[in-house]
Amino acid sequence: MDLSVSIGPLRLKNPVVTASGTFGYGEEYSEFIDLSSLGGVVVKGLSLLPKEGNPPPRITETPAGMLNAVGLQNIGIERFLREKLPFLRQFDTSVIVNFFGDSMDEYSKAAESLSSADGIHALEMNISCPNKQAGWCIFGTDPKVTFEVVTAVRRSTHLPLIVKLSPNVTDIRVIARAAADAGADALSLINTITGMAIDIRTRRPVLANITGGLSGPAIKPVALRMVWETYNAVNLPLIGMGGIMNSDDAIEFMLAGASAVAVGTANFIRPTAPVDVLKGIEKYMAEHAIPGISAIRGGMITDRKP
């Protein structure tokens, strides 16, 4: 069977990648799984300069998921290129670097810095973090600003450009079209949904940031709906994510229109989750005599359009 998929100019040997922010820089999980077995490793989001992130407490469990307000803590692009990328180069997998900026200029400079490095196969542009300051999130919620920042980054890199979308919008199709018109090669969706938790004994928010990003099985129905809507709105490959815990979840996303899937919160529970998902997809294809993974994409049977 053919498991390979095309994410714009990027060719993945199979459709399973890791979700940014849940897999570190790859090295942290290498003792649990062979990174070469994955279609791609998406590393923790990087900025031009290192960031400490938000103060603790910044992670808490919720029913069917978790809230995080880590705040994009990272070592910065320079240290990543020097200390982390050499390790990833030894594996037969695509390295996708997630990055962000606090301004359009920072986005462009980050993309330019990453594009000159050997061993990076694609960039994932994060315009959608739910636990940064409100002004930052305009990149992923205002279609005009989305178009402008993606256009600026498109001019700064020759690498395949994947834009990660926020679910915290009225209509994700509007943002998806703006990113597509600006030159994105692919879209990944969804990022976490803004939520909060309160300690009833202290009457204080559980997270120091007050709000955080909800992930895990609780958001899967929302993520599926948004992938389906986006699949019917733009002609771009999609990487679906949001509550994928097993291969059945992953196949649902592909039936809704995703070309590939990213495993996220499941990594914290079961470090072998991405490989388990891949094995389950292979089993499903064998049982149903499906010769290629592309035959699943968009295969949901319905007479309705979003």
C-alpha cells in the first residue's frame, strides 16, 4: 500500500506527524519511538530570541483533555539550529519547524533564518496561539492581517509553507481563504481552543495566565467540523489535528478532508501514540483493500456542503 502524501511541495512517506508543542524538539521522544517511522516531526514553536513563556502553574487536566498556558517557551532559533537540528538530521523523516513572531517583521526574519539551514524540509507558521496577549492573536483572527503576514513570510522563504489556523474565530473558512490567497502551500488545523478552569476552594483561576488552550479528545468534534469546512473552502492540503488519540480518530480526520494528521496531547499520555496511530491506519487500509492513503481523503459520504 502507498502511505505517502503530498503536503504542497513537501512529500511525506506516511501521513502521521507530531503536533508542535507536544513533542519537544524530537530528541525527548527518541528513546520511545524511532523517529524515522514517522512522516514528519514538527518541533516546538520557535522565535527569533528565546522566550521563558508564562509563569506557573501553566498546565492542568480537564475532563477529556488538558489546558495549557505555557506561552510558547522556547530556546530560540539560533540555539535550535546549533544544538537540536543536527540530531534530527540523522533520521529518515521530514523536519517541519513551527515558528512565530510578535510582529510581521519578526515573522519574516524568523522564516528567513530557518530557510538557510540544511535539514529543514518545511515551515509551519503559527498565527494562532490562544495563550499569548490578545494583540498577538490578531494574526490568526483578522483575514486582512492574516493575508499580510502570510504574504510577508511567503516572500522570505523558499520552503514549503504550512499555516496553522486558530479555531477561535467565527468562520475558519474566511481565514483559510486569506492564507491560501497569500501563498500558503498547506494549512494545519486546529490549534487549541481558549478555555479556563477555576479552583472552587481558593476561588482563583487554576492557570496563572487565567486562560489557556484546551486540547485532547474534548475538542475533536470541533476540529473535525473545521477540517471539513476548510476542505470544502480551499484547494490546499490540510494537516488535521485536535484530539487524535488513536487510528480511528486519524481516519475520521482524513475522511473529513485531511491529507495528513498530527498527534498531540496523546503524546503526553502514551509516548508511542504516533506510531500506534500509523499502525492502525495501515491495518484499516489492509482490511478495506485500500491501495493508497489518498483514497481516504475527503471520503466522507454526505449530500451536504458546509
